[in-house]
Amino acid sequence: MKNNFFPANILLPKADFEKWAVVACDQYTSEPEYWREVENFVGESPSAYNIILPECYLSNDNSQRIEKINENMQKYFDDGVFQEVDNSFIYVERTLADGKLRRGIIGLIDLEDYSYIKGEKALIRSTEATVLERIPPRVEIRKNAPLEMPHIMLLIDDKNETVIEPLAQKSADFEKVYDFTLMQNSGSIKGFKVNGDDAKNIQNALNSLIADSDDKMLFAVGDGNHSLATAKECYELNKTEASRYALVEVVNIHEKSLEFEPIYRVVFGVNPEEVINDFIEKTGGEYNGADAQKFTCVYGNNVREISVKPTGKLAVATLQKYLDENKKGEIDYIHGEDVTINLAKKENTLGFIFSGMQKDELFDAVKLDGALPRKTFSMGHASDKRFYIECRKL
């Protein structure tokens, strides 16, 4: 059986990891103050902040920002910012803000094994619908970039803990390549170089998981769906040996610290009561049957509880279908009830809060139905998301 996860030549900053590492670009999209604080903290130091485009700054014309990002990437190469960890995996121990430990492995996947098209039985599958209009600005950054820097996290269904967990028992024997505190109260992280027989053991354990899979699905995209879709698109545009692969972190879905949370919806520029009433009407009126889906609607200082008849298996599917079909205001996708409530205090703004799916439902749902509605779930709070640390030359 062929290998499906590979060691890589991984680039890391030589110094000042605290200012280098920043959270995924698709976080805090309605909180530009977060990113201003990042910018102030980083100052003039080399930082991943200078080679990403936070989505809160996306506009119709990102050309100048993108040009500057590519310039900064090349400058970091020229200035000798990086050190190389050659032909290795990196075993990661992330201590979250609440003290829980999340473990993962950084390595390469083959984009030939990945598809974001719903229903395709690929080895690596999207877990949520891909929003095609979100890909072009990312392609503009990646297509001419001299390096990639992922926030992609793939999940494996490893109930018997055969792939990642054995590394925890041996971490004291591995070379530590970083150990530092993450900015903005996001916990801390350690990374260890893994190669040789230990790397082969990872690959063999993954191959055993495939052999035990009913339909040969191995990886489900947990975070970074659109970034991985962008990598695939860039590979299709320019098929080189470097572009064929993507750097990712692999995490076991059975990791105890891994918690699934709903991603809520906030709609800006609307009359909240009108939208709520229209949502109820378009789904068939107030409904209190055993299968009713419940939503907490927040706006200003108001809270309104509603129940509707399902038009999708999950509450988020019913809501997203309504929002997509009726084009109400400007939608943002928000992590955390408190943030949703605070944003919904703004004038002409409505927040929807609802129950989410359980993580043990994910693999079966994707195998059975294909990709879920976009932004169905989040793995933890925004501060728990993967930080940009590792890079790879393209």
C-alpha cells in the first residue's frame, strides 16, 4: 500500500517564535481590533502576520496587499529568517488556553488524494461545502508565493490511538524544535522532530487505518477547508512536484481536548424582527414537533426563542438554506455565544444561536451525505485554532 502522509523539509524561524506565530487568517473576521493588537505586538519583527491576509481586511481589490505578502516572503528568505528541519514530521503538543492538551503531527499530503467535490470517494474529503468565491483571493496569494504556511488541520478516526498517541510516550527522546507561549492568551505549543523508524511507524499506522475503513476515507478536513481547496486549485493550474503536496497538521478526532462547537450566524444590515418572522414563515410556520429545530435569536438587548420545522438534518443546514435562498443582509460566521451576542447589539444586526453536531457524528455524516453545510462546526474557540508556525518552500 502506498504512503499517504509524508515527512517534509520544514522551515521554521530561527528566533522570536512568540512574534512569528499568529492565528489562522479566517478568525476574528468581525473584530479588526484583534488584528490591530497583533500588528502592534509584532512591530518590525519577522512574523507570519506579514505574509498572510487576515480575512477581516479582504476587499474587492487586494492586489497591493498580496504583492506585499509575496515580497515579504522573499525578503524573509533573503534575510536568512528560516532554519530547516529536513525530511521530518513534527509532533506537536498544543496546550490550549484552558490547559487542555491537543496533539498532532505536521507533514505532507498528496493533493491527488484530495477532493472538495461533494460525493467523491477520495482519501481526503472536505467536511463542509466549499464556497467557490472564497478561493480566488487565496489563489492570488499562493500562485506566485515562494512558500506555503498552513493552518490546515486534518482529522483521522483512530479510536485505538495507534498513530499520534505513541509519540507522546517517546517525546522526551525527540529533538525539540520549538517551545513557546502563543500571543493573545492562546496557550502554548511545543514541537518535536520525528524521522527515521518513528516516521515509518506513523505511515504504517495510517495505512492500517485505511485497510480498516469501509470506503477508504482516511482524512476529513477539520480546519482550513478553503486553504486546502486553494492548494488543489493552484496545483491544477501549475502541476509541479512542489505544488502537488500541501503541509498540514493531522489530529485524532478522538483526542479528548478536541471539542466541536457550532459556528453561529450574525446578519448585518437587516430589520431583525422582519428576518425572524420571514424565517419562520419560509420554513412552514412555528413548529413544536418532536423533530423541531430551535434557535435563539439575539438583537440589541432582545432575546427571542423560536422553533421551526427542519429543512435540513442539522439546525445549521435549515438556517443556512434560508439565508442562501433569501439573501438577507451581510452574513458573518462567528465562534462563541458571547461574541455573537455582543455583535448583535449593533443596530440592524441579528444573531442566531443553535445547537451543533457532535464530533463522533462527523465521519459517518461525510461518508453518507458528503460535505456538510459550510461553517457547520468549529473545533474549539477562536483562540484554540491552529497558529501559523511551519513553512515549506514551493
